[in-house]
Amino acid sequence: MANENKRDYYEVLGVNKDASEAEIKRAYRKLAAQYHPDVNHEPDAEAKFKEINEANEVLSDPDKRARYDQFGFAGVDPNFNAGAAGGNPFGGFGDFGDLGDLFGSFFGGGRSSRRSSNAPTRGEDISQRVEVTFEEAAFGTEKEISASRIENCDRCSGSGAEPGSSVETCMRCNGRGTVRTQQSFMGMTMQSDSVCPDCRGTGKVIKTPCTRCKGKGKVRRSFKTKVKIPAGIDDGQTLRVRGEGCTGSNGGPNGDLMVTVSVGKHPIFTRQGQSVYCEMPISFTQAALGAELEVPTLDGKVRYSISEGTQTGTTFRLKGKGIYYIGSKNRGDQFVTVVVETPTHLGKEQRELLKKLEESSEGSHPKRKKFFEKFR
């Protein structure tokens, strides 16, 4: 879809530009349930569903949303070339930030290319896998996750200094973490910043390092947390648990825990999207005379009547017996394919009965009759 033909993402979800994360999530779930192709069979439902998903992917991600708010579709389109005609006129040099770094490193102006060591830094994300059964994935569950992450040292509270000692401001860089040097080149005086060798960019000097963390202020620690697995989760999907990752630095936010779900196999059912499939063996007599079957579903057994003369490979649908759509009360369907099981290990009496049946069933096999007529 070309950018010029796209609708504004806020318009797609029907929310204001200052909508909260919860409002965006609520709007997405409502529209996704309304236009999902398995539920809505209108000709344009699939296109609308894709449009809704694309809008949610951007607006539910704080970084992508910020870029979209500032630059529009160009800020979130990986195929957009900022250096093309009509884009950045300094495309050959990258963005203006690169120019600021270039001139700042030589002449002391513009933006510093090195981030301040004392600036708040977000903690790193951590990843973990969790195994759930087919039924747990279908109906949702709660699992306890064991993992490890980097946290502030509990002995020095993250300062890196042994309790009772103090952290001093680096005298060489005055706490900046960088030192500036000057060089002459072709009659010009050029300035450049480099990491302070005394404090290694921290702006602080620890005279007596903490004996537990060796002055780092951080330690790796194991922890456990409970994670809600939503109904409808599929194999390989990843959940984000905000704030359960590594501890941030200098007041920065914690990272997130990324939980990838592995769904176990089921002895009877298989899954494709929100649909559940199974094959059910029936007897020759049930197929020929019709029968009321007890069909297994994720909710338990249900009764379903098959008609007289049902052929092997016939598939019937049980509406609403499939998998939940995540965040919705709607469910997919279950599809049951019957397979006529040919009897084996027949006794003498059974053989005689089947022979009599074959002799008396002339005209009851239209497919076989039609098959041989093709060779006449």
C-alpha cells in the first residue's frame, strides 16, 4: 500500500492523537474482533484487518509511535529513503545528527557524539522460554518463570562503593566523564572529547570498591515471577513483561522480560491459526447407516449426527469450538474429518454376512459403477 493511499493510523483505530496505551489496545481489540476474516466475511474485511494490525503495530510501540508522530509514515517505513529526492538534502552525510557529531568533534560545537555517562540508561531486556500444553494455550494460564537479570548490588545500593565509604567526583573531568583536548591543524585550533582516563567515563572515583560487586554497582541475581499466558497464544509467540528485565542505570527504567511460548503437541488435535482440526475414525456401519457420534472437543465431548452414506474424508464444522482470539471472547471453529475404518480380523460368520451384503448391494455404489463405465 503506497504511503499516499494510507489512512492516518489514529483514524484507522478511531482514537485521538493523545490516546493512552490502554485506549489504543482497547480500540485495536474491538476492531480486530469485528473485522477478522474468520468472523467477518465481507469482501474488504481482510484488507481492513491488515490495516488495523499495521496501525496497532506502530501506535502500540512507544518508539515507533514517536517517530510516526514526528515524521508520519516515513518515520516507520523501512523502505523510505531519507536521502532520496525531496528527502534530506544532505543525504550523502546521513542525518543532521551526523553533521552535528562531525563538526562537534572538531570544533566543540553541535551535539556530542558520546552519550553522557551519567545520563539515565534503560536496562537490557532478558529472554526466557516457557512451555505450555495445547489446552493451556487454548484457554490461557499462569506460569512461574525462573530467570536471572542484572540488578543493583544490595550491599552498596548500586553505588559501587563499600558501605561507609564515599563516591568522589572525578577531579580530572569534574564529573563530566570526558576530557577535552586541543590540536592545531593547518592554522586552525580543533577540539575533541575523549573518555576520561581516570574515571573511565563515569565521572566518579571509587576509593574503596564494594566487596560484593567489585565496584560495578551491579550483580546478577536469579528471580521468579508469574506471567499470565493469554488464551489463544500460539507456538513461538513472545510476550513482553514490562519492567522485569535488567535494572536501569542512573534512574533509567528497567528493561523488559521477553517470554517466548512453546506449545506442546496434542494427541488428537492440531491447530492452524484459531481453527482446530482432528480426524475421527468411524465404522463402516456408521458411515453406511448414519449415526450420532460423540465428538471430542477442547470443551469436552459433543454429539453430532452424520447422515446415511457418509464417505471417508467428509469434513464437518463445529462452530465456536476452536481457539480464542487473543484478547477477545470470539473463538475459531473445529473441523472434524471422518475416516471410515475397514474392519479387520473377521470371523467366518462375519465374512459370510459381508459377502451377502455385497451380493445384495448392487446399485448402491454409484462411484464404483461410474468408474468402470469410463472404460467401456
